[in-house]
Amino acid sequence: MTFTEAADAAILAARPQLLALSREVHAHPELNFEEFFSSNRVANELEASGFSVNRGAYGLETAFRATFGTGDLVVAICAEYDALPLVGHACGHNVIASSSVGAAIGLAEVANDLGMTVVVLGTPAEEGGGGKILMAEQGAFAGVHLAMMVHPWSSERLEATCLAVDHFDVTFSGHEAHASGAPWKGVNAADAMVIAQVAIGLMRQQLPPGHQVHGIVTNGGAAPNVIPGTVTGRFMCRTGHLDELSGLTERVRACFEAGAIATGATVTFEELCPIYSHMESDSQLLASYRRHAEALGRRFTDDDAGLPKPTLSTDMANISLLVPTIHPLMKIEAGGASNHQFDFAAACITDSADLAITDAARAMAATAIEAASNESWRAQLLARP
């Protein structure tokens, strides 16, 4: 039996546990840094499979580090398990968590023979909290030679266009007043937000391709007959490359400052998390992943046809600037729905999602096995500073 066949057998034997894990995480959607049930459930599954688990790792309560083996080649598999407000697991992080556990179980079967250390990093708060970045700052990826995860999507793609992104809150502070009896005594923070949004909308005509701005008003006032004294919003600026991001953010913040000047309100900004970077996928890892995914029946026709890549942002992109990394997208049947929709959340516990769990696990395991088995590739990875 080959190493890949041994890993496959271990993953398929664990399939009932992996699917149960996926459904339990899906049934308990938890937001950034509040993933107490999900983090513990994923860690427990690894512990039951022989991994040594350190919970609350890197100063984050819902992060963990699970390890198996003592080899010199260190392979990191990232497990996400946070959900979105309102729409729950509409990005399929339950599938990510389960496939990452599956890949780790498969690699544990052959780790000692291949001189490999398998590391599973439980990474909270991908949806706007930057968990991986915070963990990396505390040394989570020090000594790691390659990192990977697979993300469910509505199409099969080798990679996305991962945009750099800045997440921030905006607060306009004015002064309340009776909207009918004495409106001149108020300073209307809601008007300041409207002016800012109009300015951003007009600015979009002059934005370069790939630059994006979007956000929501999180508090627009309490009553229609009270001039709002405090109004808040949450916004994101995205660009194709990290080097372009600060310029866009500066222009967008000027729009908010214009709203403050026009109304007499004051404006403040609060950064919500570290900046997410653009992504630089490792071409050798990606080519290996493709071969092994195709061996399982996956096809990358959209990539071969040169269709535009989907755009998204992820804190896994920051890791790609530190170590060789991939973040491919695996198709699940979602009836035309896309990520961050209710229907996509429902699709993440279907037979198609279940198949994606084991296919992603098998493809990741086979990719890591190839990297460990290929003498020149292994030497190249081990020689990295």
C-alpha cells in the first residue's frame, strides 16, 4: 500500500466522524472569537485521533494547536470554524474544519514513515477578526514548511483573487435635539453618514478596477423625532495588492471627514483587526493539489477556460507571504446560491458538501505526501529560512 493509499484509507474510515463533526459545527454557528463550542469540538476530534492538543493557543481563547509526529518537515493544516452574523455557516467553515481534520487524520497515518510533523491550527475569526494574523504574530507559523486549507465554493477553482482588505468602524458624534421643536439645536450625525456615503458612491467612478468599498450603518438613530447624536457604521476597503490599500483607505476616510465638516459632527475610526493582505499561492503546491483533486474526479474547467477568478478576502493570504501556502476552492452543489447566502448555508450539510469534506481531505493529504516524498521538493522546503 502506498502512502497516499494509507492516508486515503484512514480518511475514509473516519468519514462518519468527519460528517458528524461538520453537522455539529454547522448547528452551532458562532461569531469571531466566540467559537467556544466549535473550537472545542474540533480539538476533541483531533485528540481522539491521537493528536496532542494545546487549547487557547497564542493568546486566543478559541484557537488551538494540535500536533502529531516529530519529523523535520512540518505541515500545517488550517481549520476555520467561525460563522457569519445572521446567515450562520454560509461560508462553509464547518466543511473547512472537517476536511482539515480529515487531512490531518490521513497524514497522521504516514507521518512517522515520512519524517513529518502534522500540525492542525484551529484559527478563529476569519470573518473579519484576522485570527491567523494574530496567531502568526505569536509564532504559530514559525518552523512551518507549508500550509493549506480548502474552501467550499459554488465552483471548482484552483485559487481566487484574494483582495487585501481593511476593516474599520466609523462613529459620527453630533448632538441630539427635538426634530420638530428645535432641530437647529442638534448636530445631525445621520446626515454626516449620508453625506459620506454619497461621496463614496460618487468616488467609485474614479476607482481603479479591483478597488472596492462596502459597508453598513450599524446604528442610524433611535427615533425619527430625535436628531441622531451618534451614528455608527462598519466598512471595508479592498484592493488587489496590499501596497494599494492605504491609498484607498485614505480616500475613503476623507469622505467620512467631509460628512463631519459639512454637518459640524466629529468622526472617529476604529480598526477592527489586522490588515488582510493579497495572496501569493505556491505554484508547486497548487499544481500538486490539482493533480490529486483531478484523480478524485474534480475538474478545473473554469481555470482552463481562463474565466475571471472569484474575488474574496481571507487572513490565509497573510500566511501565504510567510510560508508556501494554498487556499483552493472546492465546489459544492448549492442550487445557484453563492457564499454568504442562506441557501449556501443550507448546502453546506448536503451530500455534495459531505463529499467535499473527504475529497478535500484526501487531496490535501496527498499533496503533503508528495511534498514529503519528493526528495528535491522536500529539500527545497526544508532549506527555506
